[in-house]
Amino acid sequence: MKHREVIRNGSKSFSLASLFFSTKEKEASWKLYSWCRYCDDLIDDEEVLSQRKENLFELKDKTYSLIHQNSSNFYLSGMFDVIHDFKLPMNYPMDLLRGMEMDVEGKRFQSLEDLEEYCYCVAGTVGLMMCHILGIRDEEALDHAVALGKAMQLTNISRDIIEDKQRGRLYIPLMWLKENGISEEELFLTKNEETLLLFQERLLKRADELYSTGLQGLKFLSLRSSWTVLIAALIYSDIGRVIRNNPKRSLKKRAIVSTIRKLSLLCFSLVKMIPLILLNQRSNAVRSPQSVWSLHS
């Protein structure tokens, strides 16, 4: 088993994007992804549902112990390398596990703000850890990385509404249901399908806002790293386009971005890089990341 195989099997989008990192960044990102996937499988795999709490407790203990000692476990050993090679603050991986604990407990989210705290835990923290891998420590840059991670998680949530229901999970803010006079049990009735689609669109709109904020942070990265992150963001945000093209179908079948579409977005990302290349060549230029990195410009 190699870390590259884990990301290749787990996420074709992230696997494609990661290929454009430097060798050191690439290998570290694969190790980080492998650990995240390992954690996710220990919590969500159908075969371990009855022991999720025990798995989570053990996972938190073993992850925290990586501060002091390596592990013989393939996934934990890779994370040990990332933590020590890039001096990761331990609150990042522990916050990620805190988000997983919310899932184990079946937490419901009252407001969008509550939901975004969950998104920070399970995805924003990955953005923070990637910043350390890329050598970025600037607080403003870290904020943008969190926004991008949260945007991707909201995209996930929008895509997986029905799958999550089958797992007994609901990420749509309960405040939205209350505003529309719908209970959690009534939400998935056929008569409320249009309202459910409205909630899905609200999630996607918030994701769009966070993508815009997140991509403003590309100015802190090297050209190579910024291109890699841009590729991942373009491909992932395109899931929203697929959903919007046929929202009712998205409730029945998972929305995916085709390989041909991914390749076209890869080419499009080169065009989107031109403004940043020009800005880098003009050291005294005033940057305008919002206009440069708008996904829809």
C-alpha cells in the first residue's frame, strides 16, 4: 500500500490536483489525505458502525500520541511524518477529530454558523494543515485556507443530502426548517421536495461566497502551489454546477464532474493563472485577488 494509491482510490479530483505540487509537497499531501481517509473509514465504514465511539476514542488517543512517538500503523506513521516535518499544531488534527465526534454523536446544527463550525473542523483544518505543508504561516492566508475548506465541505453536504439521510445525518440548519414550518421527519416527503432543493441552493450559494474568499488567499502561495489549489477548487466547485443543471436528479444520484470536464477545467486554470503571473512580474503592482480569482468571471 502506498499513500498515492489511497488518494487515487479515494478522490480522483484531489489526486489529479496534487500531481502539480512539488515532490515534497505532493508526498506530504498524500500522507495527510491517507490519514484523513483512515479516520473517516474508522468512523463511517458500514462494518464498524457499532464501534464508532470506541474507534474515535482510540483514534484521538493514538493521534495525540504522535507528538512524542511514531506508530507502526501505516496511516498514523505517515501523519507522524507530516506533523514533525512541517511542525503542525496538534490542535488542527484534533479539531478534525472533534468534527468527526459531532457525526458520531449525530449532532444537529441549529444555524448556518453552527454548520460552518463543523465544516471548519472536518475540512477547514485540512486547509490549515496544507498551508503548513506549503510553508505558509501568515494569519490572513490561514483564514483564506479555512474558507476554501469550508466551501468544499458545503459542496459535499449539498451533494450528499440523500446519502446522509440514509446514514441518519442531517446537515441542513434546523433554523431553516423552522422558518418553513417543516419538521426533520417531513423534510424528505415528496411534497416538500422544492423546499429541500431551495435549502440545497442556499448551501451552494454560501459555498460560492466561501470559494471566492478562499481563492483570494492564492496570492500567498508560490505560482506552482496556487495553480494546484486553483485546480482543486475549480473541479470541486464544479460539482455545484452539475447539481444546478439538474437539481432533482442530484437528489437521486450523486453529482460528479466527468473526466473530460476535469481536463477542460485544468486547461481553464492555466488561463486563470495569467493575471497572477503578470502581477508577480510587477512587484509594485496593486493586487486585486477578488477580480482575479472569481470562479465565475
